[in-house]
Amino acid sequence: LYPTISSDTYNKVWTDAQKDLDIQLRREREEFLQPEKDRVKVFKMLVTSYIKYMQIFRNLEMAYDQLIHRQKRTVIRQVLDGVMGRILEVKKEMVGLDNSEFHYIDNILEDLKLLPQLDSEDIEVPIPRYFIKEKLEVLQQREKILDQILLDAGLQTQVNKPLKAMTFEEAIKVIQVAERARQGRCRAAFMKQIYLEERKDRQTKLQVQMGPGPDDAATCIQKVWRGYIQRKKTEKMREEEMIFLGMVSICLFFRLFPMYMADVETGGVEFAPGSGAFDPGTTEQGNVMNQLLIHNSRTLEVSYSWNRIKALPTTTYFLPPEADGETNGFCNFFPLSSVFWITAIWQNRDEGWDFLQDHDPELIKEEKREEDTNNVHCLCIFLYSCRNWPWHRPYLLPDSLLSVLLMSLVRRTIDSLYRELAEEGLLIKAKTVNLSDYVGEYSYLGTTLRQADAEPMPSLADVRQLIALYGILPLGSQTVHEKAPLVKALLLAGPAGVGKKMLVHAICTETGANLFNLSASNIAGKYPGKNGVQIMLHMVLKVAKQLQPSVVWIGDTEKIFSKAVPKAEEEMNPKQLEKILPKFLKALKAQDRVLLVGTTNRPFDANLKPFCKVYQKIILIPRPDYASRFVLWKHIILQNGGAITNLLNISCLAKVSDGFTQGHIVQAVQAVLSELRLLQMTRKPLKTAEFMTSLARQDPVYKEEEETFKVTLRAMLTGCLPSSPAMSLSRHI
């Protein structure tokens, strides 16, 4: 009963999301393809579509995660990836129109009747759970291998879990429970054996006395006959499939193929233009080809004439005409004609019989037959083009083919490169941090401040949203990464303590990505010389592509592009990656899920031109505002074991901590909530003054320092324009 109820519930969620998506795409085709001069109206249309897609995204992700029917999950996965890609496309249009990565849409949320208490749920980017679930075993195995490599190299110490001491009475009790359970299992097995023997004796005596009845005789005959019929059907079906796939009499096929090609050239085999299928005629070779290419119960329709096949070059790959479906002008993910035609299979489908939600074999057969049709095309083309090749004498094959085969044998394995990078400390273990752990509230006054000609600072929730859009979604889905707007490099800029490294680890945690640390302080002295750096980057690039998704992190990236290297850092040679990084990014293609992430708290120390040339997106991470500090204080105190009472004024702490970063707040809470203080909490509740004293010992980010930071970064980004997309940040700094 439970699987049926669950499947019905999430089938409805999927159906509703599909209907909403069809309506949304139909509305976009009507509105977006018509020119509009009003910039504000266009931006409102984009934001409305963005919010609607986000709601559809959340529902589809829920249905995909909860449904267990594999074929349904395959269909939902295609739509889910399409929606994610469409969200990124709309986001790109919003950035180009608003000239900013951060958007303040509280007035539009109000028009859409979305309450302020719920807007974070409506526009928060959900992280698909299949990013980790579908490769959990691989990630766990890779983590064990990395732990063992780091342990053998002495880069990680083995942490033994503390053992809890057990009293003598507890030990005796555990032994007694185990022994009694063992005796119970033995006794149950012995009694079961006696029962089965007695039942067998009773049935034997009854059959001797009564003899076999008519029902037993009929059952026995039915069993034998049905088994015979089923074996015949299975044997016939197997032969038909083997003939269709060309796996029967394959030697006969290759022996008769030259004769068949001769008949083709002399006209012995004709093509029927009316039916679109091969007409082998009456020749014996034609009958053999007919058996090989035509299914016994279905006529294999061939889409192209034999003359057209012969005229095409040997590198052509054949696709059915419907595979080249048109795409509309505003979306690269959904075809213009027959949107989501594949989902029509499941519309109004009776699944009352499918209690276990298992796969449908007929759908798989139809899909494989279509693939095999294309394979037959390719086989015919390949054999015709290679009919004069000396396959029986491999030493006469082209030298390029032999050289490729030989060179592939001498290359280093990925395992050896993976081990070397881990032993050198370039491949590190990412901390388990989720993006939801980066706590922060939305800015509800963005539109109001803009109307007053004051540019608001981005909130922490806006930063969290950009990390999900530019970092997590493309790395988690291969389809999204290939078709969505490509982002190869991402820069996180902000004062010390705002959580830049935490966001890097969150990207790796949410996508299961490998983390490579190419910070100047980490690579110093490991691969000296120009050739050494090139070899290092080649190794990193090869492992990152092979074991994608991967994140290449460069901490304090401004040192690589610094104007002048301090004398204390000359031995470290931080500028050795400056000229190689653009080549590294150029080697990354759309199919490579590799992201370069740089972090910096002093971007104004870098040279403008090369700095903006490398990083495609620049995200400013500011200090937390009052709303975010209020949420942070509560979250961090509870996370460290504290209890919030009336004696603890969180609003006061949020007010006096203006200018302090998340790192400062964490240090203040950890300094107060020691092990001894936690033991005293029941009789001595926490007070506001305790945290204020600890916070006062730290240096905040002063307003003058923040203004200098903003002005310098604005000047840098303004200088990047118009050639660099980093200009989109200049408005909100």
C-alpha cells in the first residue's frame, strides 16, 4: 500500500510541475519573442520567470528524489536539467539588463503575493540531492583512498574514537544477551527442521492412501506445458533479437557482405523509394541481408537511401531527422516543437498493476531498437568505406592509427597522478560543509534604498544564491554545464573572516568535487622552475578532467597578480602562475566540469588587466548586516551547545557587533562557551555581557577600511570594462 500512495503523491507533484512548466514556456514564447523597449517591464518579466522556474525546480527535484521508478526518473531528470539550465539563462539576461550580479526584487515579490517570511523559500536555490546520492559509493571509496594516501604520507593523523569504559555488570549483561540469542536461534532452527519432516511424512502417507486427484494431475500437466511454451517463446524472441542486432551468423555476414556490395553496384539490390526501405530482390545474398537488417515482426524503416549513404564522407554520423529538432530563440534546453514529448508516455497511464514501480521492458526495447537502427547505418557506412583496408594484415594500417595505439600504453595512470598530487599536498580533503550552513538573511530594503539613490550592499543570502547558481548547479550536472552559460573561473572577494574558504568547501561538499589547492604558499618549492609549474598544472588538469567534477582553489590570489612582490615572499615566487593560468582556462571545454575559484581579501594589490582576464565572475562578500548578525548569533550559540534565555539579548548583540564578520562572532562564542561554562549553564544562564567582553578583544572591519575596499574594487572593475564581464559588480560596490 505504501509504495502506491507515495508514487501517486509524487506523480501528482510531477504532473503539476510539468503543467506549470508548459504554461511558463508558452507564456515566454508569446512575450519574449516580441521586442519591448521598456527596460523596467522587461526586467520584471525576467524576475517573474526566474521565480516561477525556481518553484518548478523545487517541485521537480522533490519528485525526482522520491520516485523510485527508473524510467520515470530518467524522464524527470531530463526536464530537471533543462529547468536548471533555463534558470541560468534567465539569470544571465537579468545580469545583462540590470548590470549587476545582485538583484533586489522585494517589490516584485510583493506584487506576486509572496509574503516576506516566505520569500527565502521561494527564491532560494535548492541543491539537487542526486548530485551526491547517485555517486555516493564512488565518493566514499575515493574518500577512503585519499585518507589512506594522506595517512601513509604523514599528512594526516589517524583519529581513534575514544572507547567508553564498561563496568563488570554491564559486560556480563552483554554476554548473557548474546548467548541467549544464540541459543534461541539454534532452538528455532531445530524445531523448524522437526516440523518440516513431520509435515513431509503426513503428506506422503496421505498421497499413498488417497492417490493423485484430478486437480493435481491437471496442475502437473499445466506446469509442464506452460514451461515448454514459455521456453519456445523465449528461444524465438532471443533468435529474433540476435538476428536484428546482427549477432547471429556474423561470419556469414562478413563473408557475404562483399558479394552484397557487388550486387549493390551492379543493381542486383534496389532501393524502393516509395517505402523508404531496402528491397533486396530475389538474390540469396539479399535474403541474408534482409534477415540481418529487418526484424521478424517489424519492418526496419531506413531513413536514407543507399545512394545517399555512399555519397557521404566516412566521418558522417547518422541521426534521425527528428533528432535535429529546432530550438527556440530564447532557450537552448527545450525544443520549440513538441515540448517534452517524452513525458506524454506517462500521461494518463494506468499503473495500478505496477505495485513495485519496476521498469517497463517494452519502453526499453523501443528505445534500444531506435539506437540499433542508427548502429546499422554506421556499420554499413564503415564497412563500405573500409572495404579495401588490409584488416587481415595490421602492419599495413596507417601509421597514425598505430602510433595512437602505442602511445596510449606508455602514459601514466590516473591513480599514480592522483597519489602524487595528494602526497605533494596539492589534492586536499574538503571539509564537510553544506551551503545551508552559510547562514544569512535577505535584504528587504533593497528597492527602497535604490529609490532613495543609495546603492544597497548585497546580503549573505544573495551571496549564497550566486554560489549555488555559478558553482554548484553547473558542476553537479553535465548537461547543465555543457549547455548553460559557461563559467570557468570565479573570484570571491571580501574582508577576512566573511567565509570565503567555507564557500569553497561547500561547493565541493554539495557536488562531491575534488579540491586542488594551488595557493602560492602551498605550491612554493614543490615544482620549481617554469617546466615544473607546467608539469604540475598538466597533472592537475588531467586528474581534474578525469575525476570531474573538480574545484581548483587559489587562496590569496592577488599575490599571483601583485604589482610588486614583497621581499619576504620572493622565495615563494607567487607570480609563477600569472602567465600560465589563462592557458589553463583555455584548455577547459564545456564538457569539463572543472571550476577555478580564487579567494582574496586584498584585491586592490593585483594588476588590473591580467586579474580581470582570468576571473570571469567576481562576487563581493560583504560584512553581515543587522538581520544576518541576528540570525548568526542565535545559530552559532546553539551550535556550540549554548542555551538562549531572557537574560541573553540577541538583538543587542547584533547591534553592537556592527562591523564584525562571521569569523569574529564564531571566535567570540567559542571563547565564552568553554567546557566548564557549558557545565555551569543550568545554574548560571548565559548573559549578554559575557559575549560583549569577548567581542571587544577583537579588531572589527572599520567603516573607513570598508569604504577604501569598496572604492578600490570599484575602480578595478570599472577599468575591466567593457571587455570583461566583471563590470556587473560595479553597481553594488
